[in-house]
Amino acid sequence: MALTATACNGDGGDNADGRPTATATAAGSGDGKIKVPSDLKERLKEHGIDVDKWKNGAWKNWNREDWLREANDFINPIIKGLWDPNRMRDANDPDKGVDDNDISGDQGVTDPTPEPVRAQAVTAPYHTTAAPFGKVFFDSPKGTMVCSATVVKDPAHPGKSNLIWTAGHCVHAGKKGGWYRNIAFVPSYNNAGEPAARLRHASRSEIAPYGVWWADAAQTSQQWIDRGGETGGDGASYDFAVIHVTPEQGNGGKSLEETVGGALPVSFDAPAVPKVSSITASGYPAAAPYDGQLLYRCQDKPGRLSFNQTDPTMYRIGCTMTGGSSGGGWVETAADGKPVLVSNTSVGPVSSGWLAGPRLGDVAQGVYDSVSKKFAGR
């Protein structure tokens, strides 16, 4: 058995780690045209970035010196129409793995490997049964990639959130790389739950009925930026990210939350693993035997997984979802009986059978609050 970052599906992928840090920059106007805020123009120049050249293909240059890495380096100009149905459908699984000896069961606390729980297909239309969930698409040096994500509440904009939650390795390559590019979110991807064969000639509006939303801010933990890698458990306990999005097309001033009809609150008071009776993980698994076109979920009582005694113990559940489900939200029923996001898919074995996700504490809240506050006055 080998361990892989489940989150990504694409030609290349990474797993996450971090301390609170990353923020974003270049945004797009409501009509989908590039609009660079005045306070960012100088910083773009410092990086030698010409927005028009970037739109016309300069973003494909992944030379080491051009791959922006630091927390405040994130830029993501809208390239209208880039994410067409074919590009979204063809994002592949990274198939990265390491030997399971890296789990280091003697470090920290690790419970016995859970029995596999077969992922169940979510009933379509997803907008009715799973409104906050969707897919994140992005470009890496090795091609187009995909993760899963969840619309979450924004304390700065009650009822009008433009925030999504995903894995850190879905936005940043970790210690050996930088920020991924052309990051966009599609809520309720393939809302009708059509099989892959019927999607070959589907229009963009059929695949993305609630629009394509581009990241204009992203933040992951500094731990992920400093230590995250393509495989294994380094930084997995801090493998989370928050993204603020803006619509590619005009949306009548409606927020993402208003558009999809819901958003989940996030809990940063991670309970002790034995006290959690059940967690439901959702995502769009894309590695075989899945094809990335349908939304699935698994429900199980979590156990504990530890990669490093100095890092927080992770949640682990039995689940057969594969690559592409990374970043997907893990939901628990709160004391008030309502769903709350408590984690996201981070890693799992190449052969599938279980998934692990970080417990959300102070570091995760720092990432979340930073992105929320960035847009509090807008």
C-alpha cells in the first residue's frame, strides 16, 4: 500500500502543510475582463508579470524563478473561457504515492486501519441535495488538476459568503514549489449527475450551471508552504486552505452563497477523535474506478492517524474515494443538529480504502479569519 495526496486529480499533485499565511491578489471584474486593483500593479511589476501576456499563455512558464512561492505572492487573473467543459472533464489524477512505512505508527497515536466504507453516489440534482459542494480546477507544471471544495460561511458577510474551503495542496505545491495557477471553483459541478459518456458534448452551462468562480484570494498554512510535499504525511495535519472567489461572468451582484443557496459553518474547536460519533466526507473522486464526474460521500466513525508526534493527530475514516476527492469537506452534526465543517480530505492510500483529514484548530482559524478580514470592508 502506498500513500498519496487524495486531494488532487491531474497531471501533477501535492499534499499540504502549514502555519497561517497565504493571501491573494489580481481579481476580475463582473464581466470577466481582467481588472488589476491599483495597489497590486506595482507588485505584479516586481514579479515581472504582464497581465495581457499572462492571459495569452505566459502563465504556462513554470521556470523556478517565475513560480511565485511566498504567502503574499498569490495572483490569479481571470482568463475568460479558459475552463471549458473539455478542460474540466480531462483533469487527471496525479497518482503520487510513498511506502506506508512513512506512516510511522510508533509516533503519536494511530488507531487500527479502518475497514473500507464504500462511497455512495449523491442523489442529483446536487444543488438540492449537496448545494455547498463543488470542484476546484487549477494548473500545475504537469497539467490541469482538480480537487473538491465546500462553500463555507463568511463572518464578515453573513448570508453572502464568497469563501470556499479546500486542501492546502490544492492551491500551493509546498516546500518545493509555489502557488498553482488559474484556480477556479465550479459549484454543483455536473448538477444533473450525468454519466461521463453524456458529458462529452455537454455545454459549459450544463457542467457548470452556477457559473465558474475564480480565486481572487487564497491562503494556506505556513506549515504547508514550508514542509508540504507531493506525497506522504509531511504537513498533512495542516493541509487546508481558504479561497475567496469572484464570478467569471456578471452575477447580478449575488454572492456565491446566495447563488448556490447555502454555505456551511466551520468549527475550529476540534473535539477529541473518540468523541466524534460520525463524519461524512464528500467529494468528486477521479482516479479509477471513478471518473471525476459524479459527487460521492462516505460516512464513518473516525479513528486517529499520526504521521509525526509533534503534529496534531488527524481524523481517519474508512472510504473508497480516490484522487480528486481531496479538499472535499468533512461534515459533522453539531449540538444544534445542523451540519458543520470539521475537516477536509488530505491523504489516503493509493489503493483507496481510507481517507485522513486535519483537525481544525487555531492555525486553521487563523487562515480562515485572514481571508475573511481581507474582504470585510468590500
